[in-house]
Amino acid sequence: MRSTIEALLARIGRHELPVLLTVLVVAALLLGFVELAGAVLEGEITAFDRSLLLLLRNPADVSDPIGPGWLENAARDITALGSTVNLTLLVLAAVGYLALTAKRAAAVMVLVSVGGGMILSTLLKMGFGRPRPDLVPHGDVVYTASFPSGHAMLSAVAFLTLGALMARVQPRRRVKAYILLSAVLLTVLVGCSRVYLGVHWPTDVLAGWCVGAAWSAICWLAALWLQRRGVVEKEGTGNGGEGDTGGQRGQGGGDCVPSA
């Protein structure tokens, strides 16, 4: 019995602990989203949204965001990083790279993760139908409903998914941490820019972060499960595509190309 328990604990420590922690994080994020959604539907959080949105405006002129003029231009540049067009181009570039390095299953997983996030974002916006803020003039052109923030959600899905993809093939912990923190920072900046430009209520962005990070984590868990079943390529597998030369060869004659 003792040896069985020790073996189980060793297995959890080696493989299952990150999975369990990720499941807990997903549960916490989804709970946060549910709480935000309930508060928004019941109108309990309107005062918070209004006060924070006005805090980012000149008290004498609510059409003027606080800070110098270049800051508003910078916010527009940052918010563009989370646009559907730019994220689509980024994801397609990553998918093309994975396909060329014989990581076709990983490429499909990235497409499913980001594409599914886009569909989920659209469905949530249609379901809640929250109007955009009318308290201040908008600093960007918008067409869809407000809750949850599509920019915040999709940037979380895309940047965190690709960040995790890059971090897994790095042997050094500092490099892994740098990549993941960069992905998180980009996600935070995009979300904050939406509030600064007055096109989203703060709770829209918080909800977008919650559901986007949760969706990204769920897709990571699915990829890990498929990888263990041999459906998604493991690290160091793949042949690198036809015509590649000069690469190091692993067992079985394939190039050692890291995977997702």
C-alpha cells in the first residue's frame, strides 16, 4: 500500500500536478466570468464601470483622455494588436511555420484554439448584447456588442496559446518565464487600451480576460491529452519537411524540431 501511494504521489509530481493546477485556474477564471456576467445582467456594477471610465478622462472635458496626445495614439496602436485581422495574420503565420516543420497536428490545434475562441466570443456578445459605453466619446471604431471584450478575449487566447507553444520548447526557465510574461503583458496592454479609448466598460475587459485565459488553458489541456495519445506531435519529433538539409537528425531519421 505504501509503495502504491508513493508511486501515485511521484506520478502526480512529475506529470499531473501542472494539469491539476491548470484545472483549478480554469475553474477560478470561469467562476470569475460567471460572477461578472451576473453582476452585469443585474446592473450591480454600473457605478464601478462609470467611475473607472471617468477616471481616465479629463474632468473638464470627458472627450479628452488623460495624458499627452501621443498616449492616445499609442493606445490605438496597442489596441490594433488585438484586432481580428492582426491576430488572424499572426496565427496564420504560426500555423504555416508549424506545417512547414511537420507539426501539422499542432498547427490544427492552434487553429482550433484561436478559431474556437473567435466563435465563442461572437456567441457571448450576441447572448449578452450589452451596449457600448455612451459615457465618453469612442476613441476607436466599433461595430459589435460590448460584453465581453473581443479584443481582450482573443488577445488572451492567441498570445497565451502561442506563448505557451514557444515556452515549451525552451530549456531555460528564465526564457520560458520571459516568453509567458511577454504574452501576458501584451494581453493586459490590449485590454487596458480598450478602456482607455472608451470603447469598453472595465468589466467587459475583465470578463474577456477571464474567459479568454480559461479557453486557452482548456485547449492546452486538450493538446496535452492528445499528445500523450500520440495524436499531437511531441517535442523533438517531425521530419522538418522535404528539402531541408543541414539539420540535426534524431532517431528514425527525422529532424529534431520542437513542437507545441
